Amino acid sequence: MSYSVGQVAGFAGVTVRTLHHYDEIGLLTPSERSHAGHRRYSDADLDRLQQVLFYRELGFPLDEVAVLLDDPDADPRAHLRRQHEMLTARIEKLRKMAAAVEQAMEARSMGINLTPEEKFEVFGDHDPDQYEDEVRERWGNTDAYRQSRQRTAAYTKDDWKRLTDEFDAIHRRMADLMAAGTPADSEEAMDTAEEHRRFISGSYYDCGHEMHTCLGEMYVADARFTATYDKIRPGLAVYLRDAIAANAHRHSG
């Protein structure tokens, strides 16, 4: 059985134009042509297209996909094993990113035992409970969530004031470095980023350098976090993220 280009486009969720392009560059040349010269795809062609789309989804450029699929020493099972390994790695990376989101959101839920008046006094116009429902719904069953809640459960009003002042001081020092034109990968900025990481680890939850890097990415990826840091100084979220990444790279070496 063979299929038209339109049918294959519908099966695979791609455009006819994409299939034409794959044919033109030799990545996926249909096995047959109709009497009128129209492309006809076999089941083997569909298998190859599936492999192409797997690798594209994993971020491989088309020329590398062609090299992988045309490797004479690789059989279909080898491709499936490779793709399974890559997908497993991606799942693990997403799991770590989810954990980073959990810890970032947990940082926003500080002060849950304070009265509204005390919250306002300690945090100004920031509502510490703003994201509590979201945090609990998405990550309430994780070890990291429980660790953070356990550590903060006994904090008093004075504890929160002290921690808030200390964290704000770190942010202000980072903002001052940025304002002075100090590069994010300078010793001063990286040292401040390390202080930022150690503060989180000592006050809320264990935060290694890889986790800290994910947290820095969240400061930029989530508009809510970006607004919080950019309120201190415009551009601080990106600067802090870059300093965190540089510091993590320094320690990985």
C-alpha cells in the first residue's frame, strides 16, 4: 500500500511543503511515483519519516538527521534505543526543572503562619501566600516541598524579618554590581551569586549549583519572578541569572 503526500502530511501532522522539502534535500524520498508523477509513500517511508520527526523533536538539525538515518551500521532498533536514551535524559531534565519551579514557588510562600498585618509589615506589598495553592497542588508530595515547609514552620515574625532583610541585602549588592557595569561573570558577581545560593540552602531548602542554575532560569522565564527582581533594578533578573550560571560553571570546574 502507498500513500499520497496529502495523506502522509495528515498522518504525521506536518505540512505538504515540509514533505516536499524533505524530498528535495534527499532526507525522505518517496519510494514510488504515480503515473502522473505524484509522490507515493510506502510503509517503509512512513517509518523513516517517524525517525526524522523523532530526531527533529530532539533538536537535531536536518543534516545530522540524514547522517544518523543513513548510517549503514545502524539498524532501526539502534535508532529506537538512541531515541529512548535521549528522551529519558530529557524527562530527567524536565523533572529537575519542575523541582526548580517547586523551590522557586515555595520561596514565594514564605510567612504562611503570619497574620495579614504581620505579612504586610514584613514583606511590604508582596503577598507571601500568593502562590501557596499552586505550590501545594503541583508539588505538595515531593521531598523538597516537605523539607522547605518543615524548616519554615517554626519561623517567627522576627525570623522572617531577619531573613527578608538578609536576602534583600544580597539582591541590592547584586543590583549595585550591575549598575556599576560589573560583568555578571566577574569574581564579585559570582561570589554574590554563591552567597545567594548558600542563603537559600541555609534558610529554606538544599540548593545545589545545578538547582540554583535552574532557579536562575526561572527568574527570567516566569514574568512574575522577573517583575520581582526588575522592581529592585531593571534588568536584575537577567543579570542575576547570568551570575548564577557563571558561578555554577566555576564550581563545576
